[in-house]
Amino acid sequence: MSTDPKVIRRQKLRWRIRTNVQGTAQKPRLSVFRSNKDIYVQLIDDASGVTLAAASSRQKDIAAQKVAKSEKSVLVGKAIAAAAKNLGIETCVFDRGGYLYHGRVKSIADGAREGGLNF
């Protein structure tokens, strides 16, 4: 485990959030991971421990677009919403993963809402 204070702080926040946020098959958890360059999202059914759908800024159609990282996050949100619609999922629970709800994390949520996901 990392000894970086920022990483430790985010892990503690993440664990605290996960005590309250649980995903089911009908209402999965929309989990966000943000690295310096890319952003990744997953729809997770915690009851069975299965990832139902995933999207990231490394997908070819999203990575090919030369836009800012926050604008790519909106595209990733729309992509996960489209994947959820293909599975018949309309609602989910948002898990910000210990990150503050602004910037790229907020852009993911806005893009998913534009794509038709409710949370």
C-alpha cells in the first residue's frame, strides 16, 4: 500500500463511501476511477460481485477525439449510459470513489445523465 498521504486519504474516503453505497442487478453502482491521463467507469453488481459494463477514455472512439480531459469525461459518461441502456438498466448509484465531486468526476455524472441514466 502507498505511503503517500493523498492516496491514504482517498482510500479512507473510498472505504467510508462504500459502507453506504451498494449496487444490485437492478440498480448497479457506477464506480469512477480517475488517473492523471485517463478516466474509467464501471457498472458493478455488488450482490454477485460482477462488472456489468465498463467504459473509459482509452476506448478508440473516445481517445481519437482531440478534446480536453473533462470533455472526454462527458463522452465516457455517455458511453456508459449507452452500455447501460443496452443491458436494460435505467437507474444506478453513483460512487465517486473518494474523489471530490467536481471537474472530471462531475463531467462523468453529467454525461451519464445526458445519456439517460438516473441517479
